[in-house]
Amino acid sequence: MTDTHCPYCALQCAMSVTDGKVSPREFPTNRGGLCQKGWTSAELLSSPARLTTPLVRRDGALHPATWDTALDLVAAKLRDLRAEHGPDAVGVFGGGGLTNEKSYLLGKFARVALGTSQIDYNGRFCMSSAAAAGTRAFGLDRGMPFPVTDLDHADAVLLVGGNPAETMPPFVQHLKGAELIVVDPRRTATAELATLHLAPAPGTDLALALGLLHCAVADGHLDQDYLDERTNGFTEAWRIAASWWPERVERVTGVPVADQRAAVRILAEAENAYVLTGRGTEQHASGADTVSAWINLALALGLPGRRGSGYGCLTGQGNGQGGREHGQKADQLPGYRKIDDPAARAYIQDVWGVADLPGPGRSAYELLDALGQENGPKALLVFGSNLVVSAPRSQHVADRLGALDLLVVCDLVLSETAEMADVVLPITQWAEESGTMTNLEGRILLRQVAVEKPEGVRSDLEVIQGLATRLGQPVERFPVEPEKVFEELRVASKGGLADYSGVTYDRLRAGEALHWPVVERSTPRVFLDRFAHPDGRARFIPVEHRGPAELPDADYPLQATTGRVLQHYQSGAQTRLVKELVDAEPEAYVEVHPDTATRAGLREGDLGAVVSRRGRTVARVRCVPSMRVDVVFLPFHFAGVGRANLLTNPALDPTSRMPEFKVCAVRLESV
Ligand code: SF4
């Protein structure tokens, strides 16, 4: 029996693997619980869809090849492209499911072995806006700056744009003692559990947050002592919120005045209260400002940095937190350092023994949009992402991938993106390798080898080393042993915001609960004494409401929003291979109000077409009376013609470069 953690979401539920079977394990975040995805995760280990040999495209088809053939071919092509077009001709795309060690080594590989600035990762699509908002408010982005178990003692929780009852069910037990207020345009499984459900029109969350701040002031709930002692900038934020009186907010959002006031009253009167945000409010072209507006509300009520209260973001991907700390982001170096900070560059150059690291590159969507273009990358190496399903405006992204001279995909199965590749490299998966993950509360966890890897597969670290050495790098610069990589990561992170220098595999093996920063001791609650800005104070950020980038009109009269279901994870590349999950949720669907379906000539169970300015998705119609008549919902886990992201709008948030996944204008048609 080997103790490890679930391969999927950021709750990182603890489990044991015995003879290839999983069983739940007692751990603070899941307390012995697993969701259906976790329970069935062992099926991935013996899936017949598993790749066990590299594949190389010849005459239009993928053929088995040896590792040497595949890696030699990739390295030769990369050398040629770099010689012809310069180092930025090669791009790298990482993922929020990669271990800390892989995230770290991938960033180093891109900048040192390839010399490219063109690296970003799918976390940009996930919670980059919350990360940006947390950084500017508190000086540091640790999604949940307190242990999940603190929520057990909450009296009230405002949960905005999150549906943990489906995405991470064991998390819900931590909300049981609280009055729960859910903000979501849909009546989700989580909204069903709420004391109060506020259902704003998609894309109007920022107006709602401004309105709740207005109510907090107007109804006498402002925590003036906290404002004086711990914050700056309230006056500027209030200047904007002052004009968002509740009646105006009701007109814009559809949320009744009484519900706005009740939500603020419940939060303000609770002894212990939290504001939590999720993708629903973050994946917008105004994502960072929207999260800032929610943080402003939490600050006005005096919640962040107080024991028993706070603001937190519900990280989604398994290593969504660690994945954004160690340098696979376009604008970052290890330790959550900024790549344009001269001191940070000098420090990392010293650790890596190199000079002149490339500067910041394009953000994820901008990188994909540039592929094959005159000044864009001509080759892309993809680790841990299935872009053809998960990227916004996904047919355009597939077209860009198709325009490359070289597409290399590392994956355990032939995902939709791997199907397009010139070279596919089969890699190890969660229980076959060790490595650390950082969960949604900033706790570093050790995944351990629980089963033997199939013959023929290699780890991402081995792939990186194999390519780096073929490109002329010394082998010792790119170790393949996870613990060795972690030892280097510790040094590289030292002194940064996400400081892991005091974390060791031995401490993790001994079961120590280590929440970063860890110089010597763990920091489970980061803001109790001071926030991370130089003056120790949190900042209100003055933000204005701006609606969705695309509004409904005569041709596209509805709004589409996308999200997740219980049985599937991210692009579904893994969960669509698990029979029990597919039996329960087999195909793409669209939720609509019955009247909306009728107007389109559709009935429950029909195939309907949802059409936006960017594409057309075909999905099974589900009539849901609780849906708003002006909104349709599509889960984004499905491939082919059911891809929800054929519709989505890649309008980018100017601060975080987050695309607007959560709202676009569509029409509904019969097929
Ligand atoms: Fe836990 Fe998330 Fe895995 Fe479900 S998917 S078992 S909630 S870690």
C-alpha cells in the first residue's frame, strides 16, 4: 500500500493505492472522502487507451517509433527552426496538473536550453485573474491563505462563481456549519445548498460586488477600525461604489435589492465570515477587476488576515497553485518572482549558471494565436494540456496548431491535441511517479510511486533531459530524479514570495503539514500579522464595472456560459476514458430554460446547435426550469462537435490575460 493523492483537482484528496486500486485516506482536506472521479481514478492506470511508445507522423499518419528516433527528430527540427528564425521560433505550453518539479524544470528548459521567451501554461485560462487580484490587494497570491479546515468554523460564507458540490464534493463538508450565500447565474448543485442564492446575469458580477460594497457602507457594516489599521485606498474604491446603489445594481444584474442587503448583513453579522471566488467570476475579460471588487468587499467587512475569517480563491487544477509559482508562466521565474525584476533575474541566472535569460513572452492565448504566424513560434512543445478542447475559440486554436512546422505533445493518451501532433511522447502518470503538488491551501504534498510504470513510457523530466542534452546542455543541468529537481527548486525559490527553501522530501514523507512560505516553519495563515506589501497593509483597488466583451443582439440573442460537471475533469482527456464516468455523463449537453428550447423548436433530448460568432456546437438539450431564459449552459469537457469552446470568446483581461470563457453571445437552433 502506498499513500498518495488524487490525480485530479486542487483539493488533492489523500488516497492509498494497493495493487492498482485506490482507497480514500484520512486527511484534513477530504477527511476520508473522495468524489466519483477520485474513486475511479485507478482505471487510468490500466486503460487500454494508454500510450506506451512514441509516435511520429509520416505520410500523414502517426507511426510507432523508438525514443531515440523521436527525440533525435524533435531536437534536429528545433535546432533548424532556431537557426532559421531565432530562439522564439519555439514555444512551450505547460499545465497546472504538472508537479512542482516538472513546472520548474520546464521553465528552466524553455529559457536555458531553448533560449525562448515563448512559454506559458493552461493556468492562464484557469485562475490567473484571481492571482493578479490577490497580488495587487495583498502583495502575494496564495489562493487560500488559510487552511481549508478553518472554514469548518465559519458562520457565513459568500461563494462567488464556484460549484464545489460538483467539482470537489469533499470540500463541501467544510461549509456545513455556515450560512452559505452562492452567487451564480445557474441554480447549481452548490446553490441548492445555499441559504441565499444570488443569480446575476452572466458578466455582471463586478456590478454586483460594487453594489454589495455600497450596501456594506450604507447599512453601517463597514469595519472602520480594520480599515484604519490594515488597509489603504478605501476612499478611491468607495468613490466608484457610491454610485452603485442597490436599485441600479438590480437593474444591471437582476439581483433583487433585498437579496443584496441580506447577503451583506449575513456576512457582516457573522463572527467568522469568508468570501471565496471561483472560475465563474474570474474567467472574464474583466476578471482581475471583478475579483478585486470581491476582495474590496471582504476588506470593507474586515475579513482578510483575521483568524477565523478571510478571502480565498478555490484553485481548480491539481497543481494550479504550485504550477504558477515555479516559472512556467510567461512573466515569471521560480519563487513566484517577476521575470522583469532585475534582482530576480540576477538571482535565478546565478542559480542556473547562465547569463541573459529571455524576457517575458506572450500569454497563453496570445501564444496560441501567434503559432505559425510571421513572428510567432513555428514549433510548440505541449506538456499536460489538451488545447483543442480546453482553449477558447478552440477551432481557431486547432487551426493555428495545424499551421506549425512541428507540434510535439507529451501525454499519457492520444488526446485530441496529441492526434494533431507530429510527434507524441508517452509519459508516466500520477501513481507511476513521485513529485510534489501544492494544493489549494498552499500546502505542499508528496505524491509517491505506487505502481510500476508500463514499459515504454518515460517521465516528463526524462523527456526534458533527453531534449536538453540533444540541444547541447550538460546532463547534470536537467536531472530526472524528482527529489534532485526539488532540491534545486528549493534554492531557486529561496527569498521569493513562494519560498520552499525549508521544505524537504524527508519532512513531507514524515507527514509534516507544510504551507508555503516555508523557510524553516510552515505558514498556514499568511496574513495574520501583516499583508505582503512593503507597508504591511492591504490595498483596495478602485475598479469600474464593464460588462461582457460581447453582448447579445438580434442575431445572437442569448448568453452562453460554460462550466464543469461532477464526472469530468478539465478537457476530459482522462475522465472520458473511465467507463463509470462516461456511463454517467456520456456526451455534450446544453442546459436551457424550457421556454427557450420551445422558442428554438427544441425539446428535451433533442440535439440542438448553439452558435456564436466563432463556431457551432452540437449538444443534447436538457430543459432546466431554473435556468434564466436568456442563458444557456454547456460543460466544456467534451470533444468533437460538442466542444463548448468552439463558441467561447478569447477577449482577454488586460491585467491577467485571462480569456472570457464565461460569457459570449449565442443563438440556439435545431439541428
Ligand atoms: Fe478529491 Fe478533487 Fe480528486 Fe474528487 S477530483 S477525489 S474532490 S481531489
